[in-house]
Amino acid sequence: MFRTRKTKDILTMSSPTKRVSQRRRDLTAAQSSRQLLLDLTTVAVALAALAVAVLRVMDYVRPATLNTLEVSDTSRVSDYSDFAVGQRIGAPGVPVTIVEFSDFRCPFCARAATFLRQVLDEFPAEVSLVYRHYPILQGSDTAAAASECAGKQGRFESMHDVLFKNPESIGSKTWTQFAIDAHVPDTMAFEECLKSDDSRLILARDSVAAQVLGVSGTPTFLINDLKVVGFHGSEIMTDLITRALHDAR
């Protein structure tokens, strides 16, 4: 038995023109959906690329952490106490002694000096600094000699601070004026000291020690037995000093 269309069914069927129009609308809608999908995919890819770029930039500008500090930047030194010879800032016999090979004209050394001053003020009974000379830049050898001559009159620390606060004046301001700024009591004796070889012998001694330790640039530190090449920022250095304090207790 066959089912036949009724007259009503025939009358309500779409005409060929209407069916074509509907297919066109369906095709247009499909094309729009595909275009929207492509657009969304393009945006997603672009956002992913932007995220990667941002992460790379953040890695570039982010300060070093203990996890990113290169192994070559640190090493252990068994005879570290042999290097603690020089101008000491702070009390002797403290749990942590920081030996620094430095240059008064080195900008990274100046940043380290500001940080170390904060550390010494915060831990006066636990941390001290032994300053050793490794002059590299022009004029820094005479600055080192001037600090030693001030040290003969008990004013090394003040001369150390004055030189690091005014590196642009090295070479333009007289050493006598530096001595006055550092409150060196006898400027004539200071001037005579600069003319002598006494301070040069100290610089030569520190140069030999630097070679033995393998110092190749400034600043280089010994935090007790841990050799650290370069100043890695306050956060890293504070963590290293804190660990040294913990190990020394």
C-alpha cells in the first residue's frame, strides 16, 4: 500500500525558488561560522605568542634568584679564612665574614657597597666586611691607595664611603679634598703617604691574593667559604648571607 500526498501536503511544499534561497542562507551561515572559528583561532594564537613574549621579557628583567644563579658564579673555598686580610669594617670574630675584592670606580661595586652598609647596620654583631683591592678602571688604583692612607689614620671606612658615593669626582677632585671629606685628621701625613710605596705594597698583596682566588672581575665576594662572582642584587645576597649565618650557628 502506498501513502499518497494529500492536496494540503502538496500545497504546503516549498517551491524550488524557496529551496534555493534556503540553501544559500545555510551556506552563508556555514561560511560565517567557519570565518568566526578562523578569527577566534587567530586571536588565540596571537595571545599565546604574546604570552610567550611577555614571559621571555619577564625572564630577562627579573632579578636573579637562587634557582637561576649560575653554578659558575659560586664555588666553595676551603682556605677562605686566609683571604680575610685587609681593611675590616665591623667587629672581628663574628660568625660571617664577607671578603670583597672591589674597585672604587666600579658601578656594580658601588651598588654592593650600599647593600653591604645596610647589612652591617642590621647585623653589627654577626657580619663584618674585609675590603680588598682589585683596581681595574682608570684612576681606581690611586683611589685604593688613598683609602689605605686614610686607613692609617683610622679613617678607611669613611674614605670608603666617600669614594663610593662620589665616583665621578675621582680624577677631578684633589685627594686632599677627599681626605678632608673623609675627616682624615692629618692631611699632610695623608699626602706623604700617597707619595710613598706603602699603600702600593698593599695593592700588590691584594693582587696576588686575587690571582690565587681566581678573581677575574669586580665585585667578587667570599661569604665565609662561599665564593660569589658578581653582585646579584639585594634579595639574592641577603639570602646567601642568611644561609651563611644559619650554617655558622
